[in-house]
Amino acid sequence: MILLLCLICFVPAFFYICHRRHPICFPNEPTVTAWGAPIVWHGSFNQTREDELHRAQGTVIGLSVFAVGKYIQRYLGHFLETAELYFMPGYSVVYYVMVDNLSLVPKIHLLPNRSMVVTKVQKHDRWQEISMMRMRDIIELVVPRAKTEVNFLFCMDVDQEFTSHYGVETLSDLVGQMHSYHYLRPKSMQSFETNPASAAYVDPSKSDYYYHAATFAGTVPEILKLAKACLEGIRRDKEKGIEAIFQEESHLNHYLLHTKPTKLLSPEYNWDGWLNVKYPTLRWMPKDYRNLRANPA
């Protein structure tokens, strides 16, 4: 038992020290899934060809982000500022910003081909409810506008920052984000909902990947299908008195197991900052859940 505790404590610290000096690179990882969907890694795509295709089509990209309670002042401004630097450079972008307090929305200088739609959302007492009801707000508040304004829609958590080029190589009909924390872990240790009574149930042995709900994307019709399926699963669970282990992320993983993504983003596209990856494009910001979630209102 003592040896096990030592390993748990010291192995992560060892890797942290090593990778701060020698950033992680993934040169030999698969670039296609078992069902034929591309997995996007640094250097695995032709940027020029991707740009030519989407510029010829006049592609417009939407980015939906939710910030409620203390998250507005802590994260929203930095998220949008870094998006202006690195998210879809050279393309028209519409930001769909959902907040519960309009007066706290920061003023951001946007590039000429970009716009921002700010909408007020309902307050909730529990952060778990905030997390789960994001799917409802996507359906009711984002999709009705996005379906006439953009070709692709990203849905992201606000407690992140863009750190380098995040471009059209990420676009596809339905895009799943590999979870960087779980990517190198065995399936039995990944955070799937394993209660068979839950609508989010996933048998880890039959899973493909563990997906991060901090980023998912696709065409607007595909995002609508995903959000409706997840919301229906959440409602079915609530009727049974069940709450999936990671709320909407659990339902997202159930959906993407049965509705395969047409493109996957490697962990480089949503990296946990405790290790130093060589080619990060989006990073998790430092978390302060004790203070941020203690009083979301």
C-alpha cells in the first residue's frame, strides 16, 4: 500500500519535471480512426489545401461559449482575446456568448470580419445544473441564429486559452475532441458513466475514445442532433433520479460512441497544462473550482 501511494504521488511529479524540459511530441500516433475518420495532429494535414477549399466556399465559423457567475470576469475576456489572435485567422467568425449577467461582459476589440452576439441565460444554483443545461441553451439560443449565419459551429468551455494557430483543419460534419488527461490512460480508468441505468452508459471495453466536452464542433444540423440527444438523455436520467458522473460530458461520450465523429482533434487541440506538450493550440486555464463554483450566481 505504501509503495502504491508513493507511485501515485511521485510518478506524476517525475513526468511533470521531465516534460517541462522535454515537451511531449506525438510523432507516431494514428492519424485515422478504425472507422476512417481523420485524427488531426500537428503536421498531419495540408494547411494550404484546407485554406484554399474553405476560402473558395466562403466558410463562416461560429464559436459558442458559456460564462456564468464568476467565470465571466475570471475567464471570458482572456478567452475571446486569445480567440481573436489564433482562432480561424483570416475567416469570418461569429461569437455566440451566453452569460447570466450582461453588465459583466468585457468589451473586446474584434477584427473587421468578426462579430459577437451576447445572450442572457437562466441562472442555476448548482454548477452541475449549469453544465447540463448548456445543451438546452445551445438548442434554444444558439442554433436558431447559427443555422442562418455560419457553416460550422464550435462549442467550447470558457476556462481555456488559445495559444497557437487553430484553423480550418479542424472543420468537419461532426468533430470530437480527444481528452488529453485520458488519452494515455487505459480504458478501464477513463471517466465513462458505467451505471447501466443511465442514458449516458458506456461500457469502457467497447469504447473508442474518451471525448472532452470542453470542445465539440460540426455543422449546425449535426450540433443540433448532438445537443438534442444529450438533453434527452439528461432528462431521462433526471426522471430516474440519476445524474451522470460528468453530466453533459458523459452524455456526449455516449452519443459519440454511437454516432461516430467524422473528424477527431488530437490532445494537442485541448491540452491540460500540467504537462508541456510541444504543439498546443488550446490549453486549459488554471482551475479554481472551490471559489468559482462555490457561488455561481
